[in-house]
Amino acid sequence: MEFGIFNLMNRRDRSQSVSSLITQTVEQVQAAESAGFGVAWFTEHHFSNYSLPPSPLLMVGHVAPQTLRIKLGTAVVLPALYQPARLLGELAFTDCLAEGRLIVGLGSGYQTHELLRFGITLEESRAATDEWIDFISQGLGQERFEFHGKYIDMPDTPFAARPVQLPRPPIWIAGNSPDSQARAARGPYPLFVSGFGQGNDTVVRIREETDETWRAAGRDPNDLLFGSVRYCLVTDNKSEALAFAANAQYQIRLSTYLRQGQTDIPDSWLPEEPFAGEMSPEEILAANPIGDPETVAACLVDEIKRARTSHLALYMTMGNTDHEVVMKSIRRFGDEVIPLVEKEVGALGGVNIPRPLQAAQ
């Protein structure tokens, strides 16, 4: 298994400039690379301070020459918002910029207001996503390609730039729903899920549901590379830990607000609205790998063992968390947490490896 750093790049205070957030993100990814993280993930969202990058491929292209080894993933590209030939060309070229380190994460999206501004509804995006995954899976890496489907119609088209990774960069599927689980099974593709701030029991439940979906699709769950997204901060300072949990609560509030199906939002600055049944910062702190190295490692080890997680992508910063606190946390994760995890589960490279990867090795 491996660890990743998840870069949502949201903006809680107007004093946080876009340029400073970009600079801090690069520094955090560089620190994560030095600490032994395997992947840096970048998001795609539009029209609000929930997440700034409108294209994860732009961030991959920006970070690539400033890093050496860490893989760079999209979490996720929303393919239904793109023109087919352009997306294939940009994915191939981005893998060249990243010197063969691109991971293509794909999803259908969930924010109605942003999809509508690209001329598509949430239902249409969900319906088209299976075809988009087939299109990218078959076409990415080809010198010439044509595709004729229900949603995509592309004539025979030559591509001047092919990705470094052939036959193509790896494709991951994001989402907790049975539809996302089934899409992953058809590949099979790695699956990326979120517990939305809840604890290991929630991640284990999602894994069990996914296993059932895979069996129903005629797939062996042992073939699944299962990834999760968690909040994580390494600190001995209880005030820092609680402040980070409060920022996680802020992010959950924004995400919940955006899932209400709004066709419009007041402006690009979202309201921080409490919702019924939300977790308190104290509850988020208790449920997630947040705290001293021993506490963080114990939480991660429990998930790795019980959910058979192959990839843990960690929100290491959120809202207005202090950049220096984040940098210290990332360094301590590499120096102190990873050795504690390996003491319990063994060398990470040999943990929870799906059978196809075992065969390749």
C-alpha cells in the first residue's frame, strides 16, 4: 500500500490569496515526496471557494517539474464537462509533462450548479460516465482513435503526443455509490472512496458493500485496489489538533451544502452552515488520524487491517490551517508515523496488494 496527499485547496478566509495557496500546495507536495508519500492528488471544482483548481491537469503540469518521483493524480477529472478529442490530447500531454507519473482519476461529479454551467445536468453526467470511462480507457495512448457511442461521437483522429505510460496511464474511479463500485469492477479499476470525516467503521462498511458489488458483478474483491480519503494531522498540540478538526468540519459543511442540488449559489463564497446531525470538531478529532504519532499510526493500522486499504489519501491541510503546522505534520508523518505503521503491518510495499499487481510484480 502507499500514502497519498490530497490537495483540495479550499479557501476559508479572503486573506488567503490564490497565489499563496498554490505556492503552499507545491511546498506541501514536495515535503510529502520527501516524507515517502506515493501520490499527490488534485481536484476539479468550479465557481466557489470550496476548491480552487478548475482543472487538476493544470496543477499536475505546474507541480510536475517541481517534483521528481511522486505520482500526480486527478481526483477527479469530470469528463462529461470536456470535449472528447481535447481531453484525450490533454491527458496524454499531461503524462508527458509529468514524465510518466500521471494517474487519471475519473468521476461524474455531484455539484449541480457547476455542471449546469457547462450545459449538462447531474443526471446526464452520471448516465454518460460509463461511456466516458470506456472512451478514455480505449483511446488514451492510441496514435489514432475513433469512437461512436450514445454520448460521444469522435471521428478517426490522429494524436501527435502519446503518454509516456503505455498502453496508457492508470485509471481510478472515485465515488461511494454502487454505480461507482460497479464501474470500478468493470475495469477492474482502483476505487477511491470517502468516509466524509467518519471513523474506521464507516470505511470498513463501504469496503464490505464494495466487496458485495464486486461479487455480484462476477469479480473477485481480492482484485480490488481500494483507496480512501481521510483527515490527518500529526501534532502533540491538542489546540492545533482541535483547530484542524474544526477546519475539517468547515469542509464537510461546504460539501454538504453543495449536495443539496442547488442550481445556483449566492456568490463564489459559500456559507458555513451547520446541518442536523453534523459531527463536532471533537468527534472528528476522535474518529480520524489526528494527534500524536502513536494515535495517528494506530488509526491508520486499524483501517489498513480491517478495510484492507491499499491506498490512504490524506487531507493534510484544510480551510485556514497554518502552513507551517502542515509542513511539520508532513515531515513527522514520514519520520515517525510511517515507521510505526510498518512495525505493525510490515513494509508498505507488501501490504494489501491486489492479485493483478502481485502477478505483475
